[in-house]
Amino acid sequence: MTASATPRPARYWLMKSEPEECSIDDALAAPQATVPWTGVRNYQARNFMRDGMQVGDGVLFYHSSCAEPGIVGIARVASGTRADPTQFDPASPYHDPKSPPDAPRWLLLDVQALRKTRLLGLPELRQHPELADLRVLQKGSRLSITPVDEAHWDRIMALLDSKA
């Protein structure tokens, strides 16, 4: 079997969204439950989208900057990357006047919400030592997109299924 015929292992991600901007309910209500993930303005998060994320990858949909932050849904990456149009819109809070249209600095991809889950908040995540190195639990971690190890994904799925 050639290397190109070997399926790559699934990848998993945690993607933060402010519920006032796009909640899990908003995503589920969108056509085909698919939303463009706009407004990423951090190079490391952008590079995760550009270089690491592929259609079909699993996503933990996470509400941030709210009263109870945490995982609120399961989604999947539904498209490859393309230019984020908000960078060119002067009326957008994500406008970037230094990003040239012929070489856009910022990207987006589509995320398809698959299901809403119960809130799996930070206090509960911290109760599980096997999740201690989950990036969202690291002090100072503010990235809106972070990779999730398969073992962490499996444990989080088990937690969500155990108290549904």
C-alpha cells in the first residue's frame, strides 16, 4: 500500500465562539447547519485552519466570553479555507486595512454543527486529571482554535455521553 492510499488519522479541534456572535443554536439553525468561521485574527489560529484542518475533522464547539464558558456542541470542518471577507469590510469589527485583497492575510472555513450538547464547562473539565494538558485549560491560553488530542476527544465524548 502506498503512503497516499493510507488514510490519515482523524484530527480534532476546539473552536471558540462568542455566543452573541454565533452560538451553537445559531449554527444549528443555519442552512445545512453550516457557518463560516469568520473573524480569526491570530496568526497561530489562522495557521491551524490553513495547514492543519481538513474537511471532516471533528470540532468541539466552545462558547467563550460568556457567563458559563465551555463545550456546548459537536461539529465538523465542512470546507477548506478561503479569504475571510470581513477583513475587507470597513464596517466590520474584523476589518484589517493592511490586508491586501490580492494576498489576503486572514482566512475562514465552514463549520457544520452536528449536535448541541450539555454544557461541559471549565470547572468540570478541570476535575479530570487526564484532561490537564488540554490547551483550553492551560493558563494564559486564549487562542480561538486549538488542536485536541484523540485521547482528550474520546474522554470528552465519554463525559458528554455519561450525563446527557
